[in-house]
Amino acid sequence: MMKALQGIIIDLDGTVCRGEEIIPGAPKAIETLRRRGIHIVFVSNTIDSPSTYASRLTRLKVLTDPEDIIQTATVLRHYLLREIPNATVFVIGEEPLLEELRPWFKLSEDPKEIDVVVASFDRGFNYHKLNIGFQALKRGARFLATNIDATCPLPEGEIPDAAPVIAALEACTGRKLDLNIGKPSTWMLEIALERFGLSSDQTLLVGDRVETDILMGKRAGMVTVLVLTGVTRRKDLDHAPVQPDYILESIADLPQLLDKGLGAGSRQVQQRG
């Protein structure tokens, strides 16, 4: 049985917005939840800075402080500082990720000195970057990723995300990824819960991807809600690795679900409704 609800951890892309496009009803739903005293934390596998995302959400009528956003670049920095504080890092990724790491770590393209290769979403991915990663991994560098999403949802449709970059490095090196920092890893949730003083049994997880958002929530022992405004469709659940506790057409329906209660006995009634 879930304790009294204190916080909701909400995925962003596909759940609250699609790029610069807000999900209809999301601002009103989030405002309603905040008025009830529920702390809202946003999480994302993207590497845009928290300040950039907060500004974007505020423009979209979801008033947001950068402290309320946790994304994979921040999680990666926390992990490296704790586990490999003196690492020399090579990043296959875009500028916001580099900006997050640059003040804390030496960034290098010399395979002889690289300790960690990071694979991420990168619209500038090319053979040069692939070869640096290949050479460093063959020399024994650790192989990390910010996320393992195959695609990223945008208003005009999906585009390739980090998974193709990971696959290219695995294919040429024979190596497997050592660690995924992003969803469905629980690293992101652990930071969110610690930052806001919440526990998993008083926190709800809302997202649009069953293989990342919902799986992450399940691993952390949270009640989970899948929304159908992003990547996952109802038919996908027939072969999904885990099942959400509840399914909603949109985050706009979340306050109504909470009004009905989240008792364990009501989950199956609400799940397919």
C-alpha cells in the first residue's frame, strides 16, 4: 500500500511536452497538483541543462525552477565525481553535456589518456568520433551512456537518440555498455528522492515509455503511471518487460486519477480505463 502521496516524479519529453510543444492540459494538471501540496520533480534522459529546460517549461506555462529538474548530464556528473573523480573523459554528445562536465573533468580526444567513453544523443555523430571511442574502448576505457533510448520524440516525429551511438561502438569493439546512467537506471530517482527528502513509497512515477520510465519506477518500488502521449502505445504493453500500475491518455487526467485514490485494490480497475 502506498503511503500518503508527497511527490510526483514526471518525465518530460512525451509526457509534459514534445520539444517546444506542450501536451494539452499539462499546465493545468501540474498547477492543480502543486496546489494540493504535492512536490513535482521533472526528470529527463535529455542533456539540455536544467536552466534551459526550466525556461522552456515556463514559456509553455509550466512555472519551473531549475532545481526541480534532474536530467542525465547532472546524474552523470554526480556518478563520475563519486566513482571516478579524476577521470579523463571522451564524450560523444552535444554541447550541453560537455558544458556540464567540463568544469569538473578533463575532456580529451586522445585515446591513450581516456578513462571513460560516454555515449549520448549526438546529431553530430561521425566516423571521427566513432574511431576515438573505438580506440579508447579497445585500450580498456570504461563505457558509459547517458541513456539507452532508441528515439527522441519531437512534434514533427521521432529522431534517433543514444541507442544507435551505443550500438555502433558495441558493434566495432565487441564491448558491451558498462553502465547506463539514465533511465531505466535508478540513479536518477535516487538523486531526486535524496534532493527533495522523499521516499519511494510516498512518490508516484509518471512517464510515456514503458521500457525506461515505468521500468525505472518499478525498480525503485514506486507506483507507476503510463501516459499515451509519447512513445508507448497500448498495443506495446502486450510484450512489455513490465506493466504500469495505471494507464492514462494524458497527464491532464492525473488529478482525476488521484481523486479516485491509489489504493492497491483499485489498480486493476483503473489500469485499462
